Amino acid sequence: MKGFDTNLRLQASSPDFSNGFLPKRQNLLNLNLRNCYHRSFSPTMLKLFTSSASRVHHLTPAIRVGSSSVESPLFKALSQLTGWNRRSASLGQRVFFCSEPTDGEAAAEAEAKAVESDSEGSDSKSSSAIVPTNPRPEDCLTVLALPVPHRPLFPGFYMPIYVKDPKVLAALQESRRRQAPYAGAFLLKDDPSTDSSTSSDAEKNINELKGKDLLNRLHEVGTLAQISSIQGDQVILVGHRRLRITEMVSEEPLTVKVDHLKDNPFDMDDDVIKATSFEVISTLRDVLKTSSLWRDHVQTYTQHIGDFTYPRLADFGAAICGANKHQTQEVLEELDVHKRLRLTLELMKKEMEISKIQETIAKAIEEKISGEQRRYLLNEQLKAIKKELGVETDDKSALSAKFRERIEPNKEKIPAHVLQVIEEELTKLQLLEASSSEFNVTRNYLDWLTIIPWGNYSDENFDVVRAQNILDEDHYGLSDVKERILEFIAVGRLRGTSQGKIICLSGPPGVGKTSIGRSIARALNRKFFRFSVGGLADVAEIKGHRRTYVGAMPGKMVQCLKSVGTANPLVLIDEIDKLGRGHAGDPASALLELLDPEQNANFLDHYLDVTIDLSKVLFVCTANVIDMIPNPLLDRMEVISIAGYITDEKVHIARDYLEKTARGDCGVKPEQVEVSDAALLSLIENYCREAGVRNLQKQIEKIYRKIALKLVREGAVPEEPVAAIDPEEAEIVESPENDIAKENPGSSDSSLDESNKEAQTEKIAIEKVMIDESNLADYVGKPVFHAEKLYEQTPVGVVMGLAWTSMGGSTLYIETTVVEEGEGKGALNITGQLGDVMKESAQIAHTVARKIMLEKEPENQFFANSKLHLHVPAGATPKDGPSAGCTMITSLLSLATKKPVRKDLAMTGEVTLTGRILPIGGVKEKTIAARRSQIKTIIFPEANRRDFDELAENVKEGLEVHFVDDYAKIFELAFGYDKQED
């Protein structure tokens, strides 16, 4: 390769560089080079062009004095870009390193002369990176193969590598001593079995490769490199020319035979090659405008390599760009000069786009930083001016004064340990700088400490009559809840003070659990605060975050006290049965301290880190299913069950509460609409059968919205009011009609009166909207529910049971039929999406039924010779529980005796193998479901008599209830109706 002079020296006594690098650019270069590593810039160029290497080599190769000053057009273009003149006196004559195969013997003679002239004028202590060697580069046909892990080495560039193998290192040192310091540098292929992102593992794998394994991992095309220096395990290589591996000579160290590659012949005057090279130069020009590092690359390369020929231009562009190793290896392997230029041009275009993006990002960040600095300086100047004028005091003094002002009115009520913490934090605040992060943490901490209402309680209402009236105004029914609140008020009146309690309201959705909390707070004259814990999975929401975390905040209870401003609010904890549990802890366990009357007097929040007295707080929790609440938490609460509403209660609620609210929300007047009792009853029975009234409220709102639309369409409401006009600003335009009106004022007044009378008569003429059972479907659509009573007279093998669901109670049928009969074919098949408990109940029922049949009719072999099928509709609804045991037995016996059970009969109860009837749950819900299905006779277990007696009289009215403790009584009630009639 022509023109390689590496006269890159670092003067011992001066920071200046002999290659034209200025001292003031040293830091910039170091910074840019560090950035280049992140952008996968060529490590070869880092060693060649950085001025911060640990050791600098004096490169004094053989030189040839040029007889004439020849300038290539490429170099002229580049020298105009870099501002460097090849004819400057500092460089003297051009020097070349003769390493290309075309130089021949003349080049060798020039080398010898150059060595003599260089040795005379150079310092004897300087170390040479490229030394005159006895064998010429083209004579090296067998070389040591050195793996290069990151990027290929291009001719004319430095590359430092680390050799860990002592055998390879010894061979390289031996080569230098024999005046043949050459080796082959070959790029290492990626190992598909390892992750390329872990560079340390990749280097370990390189060191472990030997012999053929290493040869298989090397690219065939590499670079003949001169060993410039060896320092420890670091070897500095200088690229000369391209090589191709032909065969392996020895394995340790890996030695290979190589062929020296030459560029394919090309026409120097080819227009396509010229155009491509000029485009490369044009791209270089654009890049040089944005990157000072590239300008230094061009200047140093042209200074030490020589003229930019087409091949050198391609190698230079590929070597210094930030492309990956596969793309640069492709350029190295390409021998066609035109294709190599095209590949280099593509890489440089990509580099240009990256430079533009980098410039845009840098400009945006610089503008942002400069704007923030300017704003900061102006704010500081403004503060200083205000302070000098006495307009504003220091921030820290103002904050301290604000915090002290907060605690001054209630200082006697604040606990001593809290006052001590506040004083310590105020002292700490004065010692901190306002710009420090600790200052903001302390300020926020003091803000929370001083804003909590320590010892500030609201005046409670101890008037039982007033509280009763408030509760009745807002809610119909719910006598158990109202009675408990009145008891709480009565105890407080007798004691003169009240303590906090933990009450849990459980029941299906829509029965008023959440809304009654606000009514209770109003009746007690307490502040109200609600938060939902449904899905809560972070303990910090209850106990707060530690102050060491960024963005730390106190828990919900501290936020509650800040929001309400009193220390005895009513706190409604909604959906407590839906607590989550995640990686951040168990909130249910954190609630144990909050809801324990013995512990919440000294509740400790992680953020405040001081104890808070919550013993005066009344906690009201809501849940749909108390079985989902952990037992330790449930043990701390007083549970009040809200079963739901029967039809009569729903009618009262709709009339007294829901209808009035919906009418007011829709802007409809009472005299404009009338909803009959029959329509309300049909709406409840056919559309809103659930235990709550939320769906009923939606349907009533839907009715009134349609009524509002109908009234507007019929013109029953006046047009939109016209905006008032200021008489002073209004423009008066007089017309002939106005003149007539002025002349005859009486006539205009009379015409206005007539028009008003006509409008009033039109309003009166509009009929009142009537909602009856006949037109109810026009407003709410077709009925959703149908009669649960499928049979007027239950057939053989069918019995009605009673079930409990989260939406309230419901009735269900147990159906049994015979599949086939034959001797010894007795079996039972069960369907209806039943749970494991219910399947076991069916097996028990089958056994008990066979036992009863053997006692009643010993000769009847029905169960032994019949394959039966028991089904519980509806099949899409999951069902489980033991309370259908007695119903299943009755269904099986009805089929065996071929006798239907009495009509209007429903039953529920768990059965044991001996026929005993065990108690069940949901008595009120099941009773309500029986009334809804027009059932007159109900069978309950004897142990549930107390639950039934506690029901309201309107629920029990008209029902014939039997309490049994053995199935024999059920058999008599279900099948002995003939005897009873007789």
C-alpha cells in the first residue's frame, strides 16, 4: 500500500502533537472517542487517532522521497474540507511505506535509503512501530493467525489486541527478534451458541479456541499486520494488505498459509467510479461539518498514509464509520473497487443520518438546559430583590412560620412525643439547603405532621329521635342496621363520650350497604370518609411508605384525617371481602392493627413514624360474602347481615325514594306523569328480582328519561330561555310595527294577554303520561324474568327446593327420571353443573331413599333395578352446597312411589345418612324467594326456627312453615296429603 508514514510522536517536554493535534482539542477528542466506543466505532481507529493512549509509538518507516509533488483530485477535495495543506513546510517531503505488491524492487531500495536517512536524524531512544524488515511483506506466505473479536483491521490502521495464550505471545516476540514482525489478523465469526451481548464471555471463548476450532471460527479474508510493539499481553498491529487463508500449517500456535490479495483491475477514468468516489467525498464533506473527530481522522490519515486513491478512500470510509463488524468485513473482502466504494458509501450515508439525529438531540437538550438555567438565574435574582426590599422573607423562615401557625391553636392537644418530633424537624429544616433533596423530604414530612387534626373532635349527636328520623329519611327498612346505630348513640349519651367501633355490613349488591354509611355519619354528626379496598394488594396503601422512598406518602388513614379535619370521623371501608394479595404484602394482615380496638389507639403509620389515636373512629365495612374475609379480620368486626328486600319493601322504596330522585334528575314534574302500583309491581317481579334495588333504580330512571323525551316532543315544556339582554347595550331598531305599537299601547298589551292565554290552554290540553302494566314494555322492553314456578302441579319425580345466591334467594327444581329398568341395573347419573358437595349430597340422597323404600315397601326393588338420572336446572348455572339433600330424597321417592308431592311445597335442609336434618343458612333469602314464587308451604330444619322467628312479620305473613329434624316428617308432609285431606 502506497504512502504510509506513521510519524505520530508525543513530545516528552511539550503537550503538542507533531501530527497537528492541538492541545486544546485533547479533552474533546477523548470525549468523542469514548462516545465512539458506544457507537461501535472502529477500535483500530481509536488507537491510531487518539492522543490519550498509555504509550505512544514513534513510527519511522522506510520512506521514499518524491521527486515531484503530485496531488490527486480526491486529496485536493479533502484538503479543502480539513483546511490542511499538503505543501506545508512542517511535513517536508512526502514519505511512503512501501507495502503494496506493485512497488517491486524500487520500493525496497527506497526503504533501505529511507532507513539510513531516518536513523541519522531520529532520536536513538525512540521505539519504532514499523521497522525495516529483512523479508518484505509480500514474502510472508505463512503467518500466525490472530483472532480479532470486534472489527476487522483495515490496511493503514492501528489495532491493539490482547493475547492471553503464552505460546502465541512467545511466537510473536520471536517473530520480532527474527526481523519478520508480521502476522495475520482475521475477524472472528459469531458463535451461534452464545449470546453476543456478553462481551466477557465472548473473550473467554476466544481464549479457549485452539487449532482447527479457531480456524473454523475465523473469516477467510483478513489483513497482513505488522507487529508494531508488544507490551505485556497487549500487541499493537498495523494493517498492510489483504490476505486469504488457504490451509493450516500448525495448530499451536495457529499458523496458516495465505495468499496476498490484489484489487481487481479497474479503469481510473471510469465515470461510474469517479461519480461514486465524488459522492463518497460529498458525504464526507457533510459529515465533517458535524463531527470534529472525523476531521482529525482525515487530516491524520492523509498526513501519514499519502494520497487518497479510490481503494484507500473506500477503506478509510469503512474503517472510521460506526457500522457493525459484518458490514465492515464485507468491505474488507470486496476486491472490486467500484463495489467497495458503493458499500462504503452506504455505510457513510447511514453514519450521516446518525450524525444528524445526534445533532438534533444535542441541540434540543442544550436549548432545554440553557432555558432552565436562565429561568433559575432570574428566579434567584427575583428572590434577592424581594428580600432586599422586604417584600418576601426567606423560604425556610416562611415555611417554619407556616408550620408553627398550624400547630399553635391545638398545641395543648398534640401529644408530647409528636411535638418533640415536630420541633426536631423544624430545627433540621433551618440547617438544610433549600436546593437539597433532603429539604423537600423534611418539608413534606412537616406538612403532614402539622396538618393532622391532633385531638380535634367534632360534636356528636346523642339525640336518638333525631338520628332515627335521619336514618328513616334516607333508607327504608334495614331495621337491624338502624337499631345498632341507635344503640351506639344511646351508649354514648349515657357515658358522655363515644368510642369507635368496627361494624361490618354484609349482603348482596344493591341493598344499600354503601349508601347507608353516609346516612349514619349524618345521623351521628360525624365527618364521612370512604375508601375502597377491593383489589388492594399493597400494604403501603394502609400503612404508608417509608420516607426513604422517592415519592413516599402516608397511608389511607392519615390521608383521611387530613381530608376530614377531625379525629373522630366515620370511615367506610368498602369491598373488604375483595382484598388482594401481591408481592407488596398482605393488606388483610395490615388491616388487623387498624380494625382492632385494642391496637388502633396507637396506630403507627410508616411515613409519619409516630403513633396516632384512632380509637374514636367509627369503622363501617361492607362485604358481599363474609366467607371471603380472613378469620382473624372477621373476628374483630361486628357483622350485621342485610338479606335483601321483598316485593313490598321494593315498592315502598321505589315510591318514596327512587321515583322522586329519578323524577328530579330528569326534570319531570309530579303532575306530568303517573306510575301505577301495578306497573311498579310488574317492574319488580318481571324485571328486577334481585335482592337489591340498584337495577330497579336503573329501570325507573329509564322510564323517566323516555317520559322526558316524550314531553319535549309534544311541546309540554317551554322553549329554551333566551339570554338576558342589557338594555343599555342593546341596539334599538325601530320598525313600522314598533311605531304602531307606540301609537296603540293598549292593543299590544291585549294581544300579548291573548297569546299567553293560548299558551296556557295548550299546556293544559296536554294529557298526563300514564305508566301502567299494559304499556310498561314500551318503556323498559320485554320482561327479563318469567315465573320461577314451572309447574302448576309438580309431576312425579319433581320437587321444588330453595337456594341462596349472592344476589339473594331463588327457587330451583330437582328433577329425576328413569333411564332404563332391568335386574341389577340400579345406578344414578347426575347433571346440572353441580359442585363436589352437591354431588355427594345426591349420593347420600340415593342411599337414604333406598333405605326408606326398604322400610316402607320391602318388596319394591325399584332402586335396585332402575338406572336413574337426576338433573338440577338451569344447566348453565354453577350450583353447590348441602342444603338440597332433603329435596333430592323427596324427588327420588316420588319417582319410586310414582306419586307427586303436594303442590305449593318447597323445602331445604341437609340430610345425613341416618336421615337427620341439619341446619342451613340464608333463611330470609329463601323465604323471600318462596313468597316470590307463590309458595305457601315451606319445610325448614328445626335448628333454623330461631332464624325464622327473627324475620319481619310482613315476610312471614301467609306462609305455612314446618320445622323438622328427621326425614320421616318430610315424607309425611310431602306424600301424606291424601290422609290430611281425609
